Amino acid sequence: MITVLIVDDSPLIRGLLTEILNQAPDIKVVGAAADPYQAREMIKSLHPDVLTLDIEMPRMDGISFLRNLMRLRPMPVVMISTLTQQGSPATLEALEIGAVDFIAKPAANVVSQLKSYTQAVHEKIRIAAHARVRSYKVQASHTDSPKSHNMRMQFRSDAILAIGASTGGTEAIKEVLVRLPVNSPPVVVTQHIPPIFSTSFALRMDRCCSVKVKEAETGDQLMAGHVFIAPGDKHLKVVKKSGKLLCELEDTEPVNRHKPAVDVLFDSLVPLGKSVYAALLTGMGSDGAKGMLRLSQAGAFTVAQDEATSVVWGMPKAAVELNAVKSIVPLHEITHALLNACKK
């Protein structure tokens, strides 16, 4: 049984989430706190497996509480976020601090979509309960010192780096991108993320990386030193036109229940074969595994994040089980593995 503590200042939200979570046979709400101070005492007495945490609360906001929690008593946290453009920087900061995932705050029209919302909440709580959580201090020390020796490398002119990720992926992708030198081969990224978050995520990555990072648009030309991240509601593909490699966005059905899907990106790169250097990072499910197998069969270099450093070892594990990867490495070595493979 997965035990959950809800932290939200709204009695209505606390009641609704309690009702939704208690519908699952394997999930039980053991308490509901109106603010972080109350939550702190309830965590000590109830020892919940997972916490749901609101961002905007009186007395102490969710981000401040999360920072303290992940430093002193790391545990799986799912943020309850108002999924708005204004709210996305705070939610991305929560993921950076150590939250496993986030879900939308129940909307006014939740009754019309209650079944799908309930399934989504249950799934995120289950994933969080089995996620690998690290303290905030450990995470910060990993990403603060990118390897500088990559700066002296020269890379194959036709090389393309491709990255796919899901749960835990925003921070995993950051850890890979901050280590890229300014002369890095072009990079294309698909991360399972809502549309209103992908723009903020790309801007956040651009601020902390040596390479130029942007949300991909149709017609963007792949260039060295540039990273293109799939928008949250479109599939990203790479196409060749007039001898140039371009980004192409596709507004078609979800693949593997996801849009954007990693398999769509990887499959578009199969014709480029040995020019492709692909990594599959932390995430639930198996999206990207079959695409990675097809890339590997076409001669691409393929690498998967190892279990010990993955928040959720689902997607990388699926690729490993298909014998689709040439190497399994810890997160902090992914960048070096990719760059080392494509150097001149």
C-alpha cells in the first residue's frame, strides 16, 4: 500500500485529492496538511511514502518547504501545480530541487474529465513511490562542475546528438547539456512535458548552458553548438531538404501515449545511421526503446542511462532489454560518452 500525505492550503483541493487517491486499491491518503508547518509534523508521525505539495501557500511557499525537505529528509514529492505559463518556472524549479513529477491542480471542469484525471494522478503517485530520490545537496554538486576537457575535442562534421527522456528528465537533460562545449555537434531533444512548460524549459536550459538552446520550430536548421527541444504538444522529427538537416514539427496522434514521442524523433534519424549518437535517459514506460533499436541496427551509437542514477529506470531499461544500446553509463558520464564516440 502506497501511503500519501497531501499538503495544500485549499480544503476543497485536499478533499478532492483525498477522494481521488483513495479510489485506487493500492493508494491510501494518511493525512492532509493545510501548510508546510503542519506537514512537517505529520511527516514525522505518519512517515508517508509520497507527498503531494502545492506551490503557492501562506506561511511558507511550497518551493521553500521542498528545498528544506530534500536537504533534510529526501522523499518522493509530486507537485500540485497550476499548469500556466506563469507557474511553469516555479514547477521547473521544484523538479530541479528534487520533486519527482507534477500534476495539474484539479480544474473547475474536472468533473467532465474526472476519469482521465484520476488515472493520471494514480499513475504519477505510483511512479513517485518507486522513484529514486536524491538529496538536494547531492544534485547541486553534480551539475555545478561540467567537464571542461571536452572543449578541446573536434567532432565529426556530420554528427548529430539525440536525447530522449521522461520522468526525471528535465534535470537529467540539464546535466547532459551543461557539459556540452560551444562547438558541440547539433542536439535534438524529446522530453515528455506539457506544451506550456517546454518554452520555459528551453529558456531555462539556454541560460545555464554554453550551447544555444531553443524550442524547436519547423525549418530550424541543425547547426553545431545548438540544441533543439521538442515543443510539448508536437512530435519533433529531423528531415533532410536541399542537403540541409532541418527540424520538422508534426501535429499527429500520440505515439506510445506521448506527444512528443521519443520513438518519432529516433525513427526520423534512422536514415542518417552512423551519423547519429543517441541517449535514452530516465523515464517511465518504454518510449524510445524500439526507435533506439532501429537506430542501433542502422549503425548509430546508442547509450542508456544506468539504473543507479535514473529517477525511474523504465525507458532505458526497455532499450537495454531489447539489446538496443552499446553502452550503459551513469548520468554524469553520458555527455562524455556521446562526445567521445563522435570525435574526429
